[in-house]
Amino acid sequence: MMPREKLLKFGAESLSDYELLAIFLRTGTKKLPVLHLSQNLLNEFGSLYNLMNANHNEFCQKLGLGTVKYTQLKAVIELSQRYLKVKMTMENYLNSPNLTYHYLASRLAEQEREIFLVIFLNNQNNVIHTQEMFIGTYNSVEIHPREIVRTALKYNAVALILAHNHPSGTAEPSQADRNVTVQIEQACNLVDIRIIDHVVIGKGQHVSFAERGWL
């Protein structure tokens, strides 16, 4: 069964990475059918994740790819991020934490500097605002709890999800990550704002403070 037929019959989640890629590519080359081409590309890049995050030169050097497909792929990624952001605002966080993790990964995983982002929630645990609060260097970011509290009060938020990335790739939180989380939590407690989670995003992985029992 061809990927398009399989998608229509069983849903997109039933497709493998190379089948999804084949639908995106649409056509193969003179020597390679599209399914073989997509499998070869995944083998060369190592994963779908690596392919989607390749830079323009890396992407266009591969057989069957080029600038047109590169721009199409970047547009697909941006559409996905915007869709996840909108969907996240329409659902209760406590009912769909994985959606939030996917959104954070799509937004932070490939950043070259550490970015500290805050998601602001209302009393129904729905997202009311998302903001990149602080931008740092490759391996550190300076965080000011007072600014987080001020912004939370501005949007009448009653709960927060903290998130930042590790450009090095590993998502394991450092002691400094744990210390600053405590500082933010203490500052928020003064105005009755809860910290629901702090999510650290690496490359293809994440760590949740709430899941670790640290919050």
C-alpha cells in the first residue's frame, strides 16, 4: 500500500518516517522511486530529526533535494510550530502535557543559545501567553525571577510553566537549573502563583521537573 493510501485508511500516525518523507518529497529521481529515495535520505542524515534540522547547504547537497524542497520543509516546520501553539492555547495543560513538550521542543531544540521561556496559564490551566523572557549564551542564561513575576501579574496568570534549552544537546538539568527554579518558585509564592513544571529541552529529549518530583 502506498503512503497516501495508507494515510487515508489508517491515519498519519500509522506511517513510518520514510513514508511520511516520501509524501513530502512527492517524486523520486530517474533512478530511485520516491520510497527508496526517502529511505536513503534518512540513512544519510541519520534520522528524520537531523534531516529536518539540516542547514541549507547540507540539505541541498543530497540527491533529490534542493532549495525549493528546503523552503517547503522550513515552511512545514513553522506551520507545525504555529499549529501547536494555537492548539496548546485551546486545551487544558493538565490534560495534554505532551502537547506542551512537543511545542517547546519545536521552538527551542535547535536554538544555538540558551533561551528561557515562560508559558503563562489562567485558573483553568489554559495558556494565555507565551514569552521568551531571557536569552543567553551557548551554555548559560541570566534569569531574573522578579521579571517573571511582573510579567505574570501583567497577564493575570495564576500558574507558570518554565522552560529552557541546552544547546549542547543533553537535557539533564544542572544544579544551577534546580537552584534558579527554587528562586523563581519562592518569588512566585509571594503572589500566589504556582510553578507547574520546568522543562529542559535537549536535542530529541526533554526532562520535566514535575515528572522527576522536583516540583
